[in-house]
Amino acid sequence: MQETIKHVACPYCGACCDDLEITVEDGKIIEVKNACIIGTEIYHHASREGRVGSPRRRQPDGTYKDITYEEAIDFTAKMLIKAKKPLIYGFGSTNCEGMAAAGRVAEDAGAVLDNCASICHGSSFLAIFDTGYPSCTLGEVKNRADVVIYWGSNPQHAHPRHLSRYGVFPRGYFTGKGYKGRKVIVVDPRYTDTARCADHFLQVQQGHDYELFDAFRMVMHGYADKIPAIVAGVPKEKILEVCEIIKGGRYVHIFFGMGLCHSDGRNHNVDIAINLVRDINEYTKCTIMAMRGHYNIAGPGIVWAWQFGFPYCIDLTKGSHAHMNPGETSSVDLANRGEVDAFINIGTDAGAHFPIRAFEKLGSGIPMVTIDPSVNMAATVSDVHIPVAIVGVETGGICYRMDNVPIQYRAVVEPYNGILTDEELFDRIYERMQELKKEGWTTDEGVWDYATPLADVRPVKEVYE
Amino acid sequence: MTEYIIKNGSVIDPTQGINAQKMDICIKDGKIVDSVSGNAKVIDAAGKTVMAGGVDIHSHVAGPKVDSGRLFRPEDKLFRSPMRKSNLRMEMGFSVPSVAKTGYDYARMGFSYVVEAAMPPLEASHVHEEIRDTPIIDESAMPVMANNWFLLEYFKNHEIENAGAYASWILNATRGFALKCVNPGGTEAWGWGLNCVTINDPVPYFDITPAEIVKGLIETNEYLQLPHSVHVHANNLGNPGNYTTTLDTLKLVEGYAPKSAFGRDQVMHHTHLQFHCYGGDSFKSSSFESKSKEVMDYVNKTKNLTIDTGNVTLDETTTMTADGPFEYHLTHLNHLKWTNVDVELETAAGVVPFVYDPKTYIAGAQWAIGLELALFAQDKERCFITTDHPNAGPFWRYPRVYKWLLSAKARNDVIENELKYGDKVVDTTYIGELSDKEISLYELAQMTRSGVAKALGVSHMYGSLKTGMAANVAIYDIDPENLPSDPEQYEKAFTNSFAFFKDGVLAVENNEVVNYRMPKKTVWVNSIVPENKQVERDIRDKFLKAYTVDLENYAVFDEHVHNPYAIKVDITQ
């Protein structure tokens, strides 16, 4: 019998569209409505032939043999206990319940806990640490914004429904004219499909965003006459014209993507963008938002901030306290230096995303477990691959949209072949670790002592009683 | 379940009029009972003070802006977090602690129930996720309502029944506890970069004033007969000369009487009053002055009001409030980083780090004003001690505030030795004329237990040691018959209770947290109102046109509310 489940949230991009309608029959997904082409594929993928239905152990000849969950959990628990500095990385594509459970495991294992922001909007975090984050929810853009800027992002490809749901086309409470009432400005080195929707396209010279921001800030501070004829490939007249539009707007919003945080300047580009927002607020209301990629990549930053106080690159190996220092405790750097001795790849594909030299160190010499519904590149070189239920398809949970609004996900079908959710899996790994520790299992290097406070050398007076 | 008997402690329980009386407290099956068997475990409390578990009426401990404060301040962790105890989770953060540290520190201070002060309804499931991960303490959260488009429209037309039906729907949808009012109208104006700084400034577009919003919320709250009154953070917070706005706001209670079966006497709770009692017209020491006496004179004679203090603790901290325009103002004052989140149709929030530096005149004056409020209060059942955690200081500094109130010596020591402009502060505030005033331990129990529970409408659950109450009991290393001569002993004793029972389970024993896995509750109000087709239509309409989430995904799913405990209020009966 066919059944249609409505108001389903989509596990693809950070726009987290929650208006999908999924038709299922006999546990199979038949039809997907309202989703973009990529979201639609994710649902159909779940019902397709070739899903992995059981944990698998890699054999000496490179083939894989099915094992039980007990065996896979036992392997993972022993690996975490024996390792001195295991790395647990990923979490772009799972729910917050799984992230919270993983946080408990990582703390108990003395692991480094990191998420995909490490290779994505991590540099934006650095800017936020320095400058703050004057932002809003997407509904504010929809209901109020009459000037919308997409800088270094191409949502028409990466967040296909972003323009229609939030940024450009929707009619909101104070924006009844929809796109006709909005001025859209796109800044990008390429004439992207998003740029085609723009009223004004500024073709910034690749890698020179900082200079263009600087020119905007000069205008906002009253030094328009001091800027040169061309800045970062953009004529002065164009800059002045756009600045007038910004100053005349009732509500200005800037969406920025990896074009800022992953081109030359990185966190400095985001830093100056945020400072520009502060400047614009002297004239009119202005907010800014990072175009987060995966549907729940905002999640680990939020969950671990409440568990450990840090969003990413969290080194828990000291046992006594958490420590974050991107560059030192970030996954790629740890891998490059060969500092980790066990690796869990969960809800992402380090094999596809990491620099090859970094991934070689992880994939060849140390024990590795991949936790993912699909066979991805990391899974093909893992010692153990543990499939889990697909969030938003086979299990629900909370996921954070790019504006940090929690969206409650739904399950539309039962997990394939009775596979576990991420939360169940991590909870069982935790329980198994407790059993093994009682049996006397320790790290190969011996047990680490907890650090003890040295009252006399602490640099801040009266830091903590 | 284990039985306990707390022997020979000096019990202080204002709900029974018990003041430092030597008596035994018996605990069985999570409740306080009259007697226990001979097998009961004995806790020797001779020479110690025994009180009910503490109740916090206003603390920002869980939710989106709290977490923004954690996320964007790594420096709040660096060298400012204690080393982990081997039986506990890591405890990270100074001014905005991680959830584990929050739970442990409240337990160490002997607190059993904490009300999260501001929950944006759209992000309610975030609040409940953090509550799930916070150990030991029972929690509630108050949805922020004073800039909500639905209510602004209903209040403009004075449709209190419709406002009530909507507010009731929000309480149920968010699993919320009470109606919170933050900068009425001003936060909506902030959507356009504006503010409302008096109670008569019109709100852009909605054509309503803050006064009408506050009165509308009072009427809605009494129409719904909720356990707690409306919980107000008035306009114009933090600005010199704002005490007139504060008095104007407080006077809105005139003519209203509480309508609630839960025992409260107030129709408005005004929170963190310290930030609202400033005179003068600038932050210069030649102008800025305390107006705490003027405000407290009004509070003292107005029986349907309660307040909490919002004491400045002279620390580096993180300010966070749904008063978006204020945080923008603050970042211009101190030039530190600024985070802001405007929440569609509902509210906003801002976060800015702040240093209450005793070397500045202003921090000293603010410190004095907060203490004056508590010392001026005639009825300690209507004045509660908070730090508006973390805005005026972290909650785990409460014991330091207690010390300053219990001991004039400690207070005067700060003026003389810690404040750089102590003399100037004495000149411009009332702290000098209060220089020998002290509160008693009994009054402290009123201001942190019995009075708070009564104002929240939960005196049947918290703040008392009566037989039959849940066994939330704190034991402190203070002998009421032999009070310490060194005021530091007060701070030490209240920071690390000797023992603390949460629902009859020992959470703290011999000054150490020994157990954090006992059951905890999320207390919420299940408000039931007559069916209202118009409000149902209005809700559908706004979700169709203005919200970016579907109506069906808005209310917190049952599976995301952890250990719920509903207080049912049915006005259809």
C-alpha cells in the first residue's frame, strides 16, 4: 500500500528544506516531491540495490567479509582503547544525537574530535572567534531583506532551493513583491548560475576579495574619493553604485561561501566581511551568514560547544581538559604529521576530501573504521566498515540548518536490514569500552596520568578557585 | 532506594518558619519523610546548616545564544577551566560553562531547579537537547514572547483571549514554562536596526507601544492562570537614566491581581533589576549614579511585584540577551566582538564579552547597585539573588554575592581594597549608607529558596523541607550558632556544599560530586484553553507566508523532550 509522508526534512544541504513529500510502498521509496534533484537522489539511493546491510571486515587480500555488529563494535572499542591518540572525524551527515554520543566516546577514549568544518568553514570559525557573528535566521532574510549579497558562493549548484526558499524569490511579510522588491548582488570570480540571477555582478579578481571588502569599508567610512579607479578588477563606479544600494537598503544581508574562507586570505576575508557588516549597521540593518554545506554540519559545532566549549579540532587526549588549536589539532595537520594512531571516519569521506598525502598516512599504516551508510572512498581502505541508518530517511533526529535553527528530521522507512543508527552504535561502543576496561584493557603505551593543576604558573590571576 | 537521616543539622526552612533549629531530616524513596528505619544511612550534620535545594529564577544555561557564547569565545576556556575529576565529564569554560560544568556547579552549590531565562520558540528543540545533556538539576525554559508578531497584532486589537490561545499553544509546542518579556517592542524594532527606549515609543509597523505589550502580557498570563507571572526585562536596559523607564514599567502592574492556583502573589516578576536602576545622563562618574532606592521604594510598597537582583561579580564574563539592540550598543561601548541572531517573527539575541573591571568606576557602581537592591528589599520573599548568569557574572559566583550580603565587612573590604574608585562609588550610590546592613541566613534562604519557588508557582515541588516534598536538600559547612568571623568561609561553604541530595540521591558527598546520573526533570506548563478557530487559522497563515519551517515541524517532537514533567493548567474547567 502506498503512503505519502509530508513535511519531511531533506538530508542534503545546509538549506534543510523541510517540506518534502515522500511516497513509500512496502518499505521502498517510490516518489519524492518538492526536493531538488540532489535531495531526490538521496532518497532513491536508500531503496536502490547494492546497499551494505552489515558491518564488513577487510581481509588480507583486500576483499571484504560480513561480520556481526558485536564483532565490529568490539574491534572499534579495542582500537580506541589501545590507541594513544585516535582521531574521530566527520559528522557532516548525521544527526546531533549521534554527535552527542560520539562526544562521550571521544572523551572516554582520549581522542581528537573533529568535523568537516575543519576543511570547510573552519577558517570562518577563526574569524568568528576574532570578530563575532552578527547573523539572523533565514526567515529574517525572507521577510525583511531588500538587498541580498551572495559573496563567493554559488547556491544554484550547492544549495539549489536557497534562492527560492530564502534569499531571492520568496514573498515575505515585509517583502510582498518577492524578487522584484530585492536587489541581488553577486560577487564571484566566475559568472556563475547564481550570478545570472543578480541585479549587479561584481567579477572580483580571484584571490583579491579582501581588497574589494576594503574598498567597501572605505566607502562606508566616508573615504570614497580615496579608492583607486579599479579595485580587485572591479571599477570604482561599480563599487560606489553598489555601496549606494547597500546604504539605501532597509535590510541588507550577506551570504558568504567557501570562495571567501578557502581562497587567499581565508579567515581574514571572513573577518573583514564581518567588519563590513558592523560598518553597514551604522547606516541600515545588516546581517551575515555562512553558507554551510551539509545539512547538519552546523550541528557538531553546536553540540560540542555545549559539551566541550569548542566547535571543532577538539583534542581530548589530555584527559583533564579539552584543547582546541586549529593547525595543531586539526585533522589534516594531525594526519600530515603522522600523529594519530587510529582513525574513525564517520558521516563523511576523508578519502575524497583530504589532501592525498594526509590521507595516505591515515589509510595505510593505522587501524581505521568507517561509519557510513554507503561505500565511499574511505570505506574502501578501512579495516572495518560499519553501515548505519541514513538520517532523514531511515531515522530522525535533530539537525541544524545553516542559520543554526534546529530542524527535526523524520524517518520515512525502516532502517535497511535492521542496521543501527549512529547514536545506537556509539552508545554500544561506549558500553563495550567500559567492559573492556574492566577486563584490564589499556593503551599500548600504558595509561596516561591526568594532568594536575599547577597553581603557581597559571598566567591569569585568580583564574579558577 | 536508600534511606538517609541527616542528624543534628541546624535546619533553616522559611516555608515552615524554622530558623536554625536543631532537628533531623529523614529521606526515603526520594521524598522527605517523618521517620526512617534503623537501616538508614546517617549523615552527621552537627554544626552545619541544612536548607532545601536552591531554586534559580533566571539563568541563561541552555539554548542557542548560550551556545553561541560558548562557541565564539575559546578564550573563555583557556587556563580558565578546572581539571577534570576522574569520575566526571570534562568541565569547560569560565563565564559560559559547558553543560556538564553547569550541572555539577549548581549541585555543588546545592541547587536543585534552574529556570533557563530565554528560549526562542523557533529554537526550542535546541534548548531541550542541551537540557538532556545537563546533569543533575531540574530545568525549565521560558519562551520569549514580547516581540512575537502574533502577540503584537493581538495586543494591538486588545484580543486577550486570542493572545491566550496563542501563548498556550506556544507553551505546549515548545514545552515552555512561563511567558518571558524582553525589551518589549524594542527587539522587533531591532529587526530594522531601531529600538524602543521608553514604554511609549511606537514599535515600527506594528503601531503598538511597549506599555501596551507589557499590559497585554500581564492580562494574557492571568487569563491563562499560569504558575509563574509574566517575567519582564524592561526597555532601556543598561543605560544611564533608565530608572524612569523602569518605574514606568513597574507601575503597569497597578490594578492587576494574580489569578493562579499556584500560590504566587505577584503579576510581574522584574528580572536583573540592577541593570535598570541607573541615574544620570552618561557613564561618566560625574553623572552616573544609583537610583536603587527610588526603584526599591516602589517595589517595597507594591505587593504584586517580585524582582531579582542581577548582581555584578566583578569578573570577565559574556553578556547575552534577547535584547538585540542593547548588545549592539554594548559592542560600541567596549569594542569587543559581537554576535547577533535575529529570529524570524519572534525575537533576537546578542552576545558580547564584557569585563566588569574593578579598576573602572562604572563596574564598581554597578556592583554597589546590585547589592543595594537586596539590602533595601523589605520583604525578602519578593527579592531574589541572581547574577543574570552570565550577564553580570557567572552563576557559580552566587556564594561570593552571598558573602557580600551576609557580611558588611566583606562588602566594605571590596570598597576599600578592590575598587579603584571606591570613594567615588560611595558618593554616587547608597552603598555607604547601608555600610552596616547584613542579611541573615534565614533571609538568604528566602531569597534563594522559599520566595523563589513561590514566585515561580512551584512551591509544591521546590524550596521547602516539608514532609512529602521531593528530597532536594543541601548541607553547608556553616554553623548558625557560631557564624564564621572570616567572611571567606561563607563563600567557601556555599560554593562547595558538604552534601547535596537531588530527589533523595546523594549528588554531593564530603564536598565532592559523587553521582550525576540520577533522574532529572524538564518542568513545563501544559496550558489548556478553549478551542479557538481564529488563532488556529492565524497560525496556519503565518507559517504558510512568513516562517521558513513547516508548521508540522515547529512544535518540539515528544522524542526530543527529555524527562518531561507537566504542570497542567486547564482554564476550560
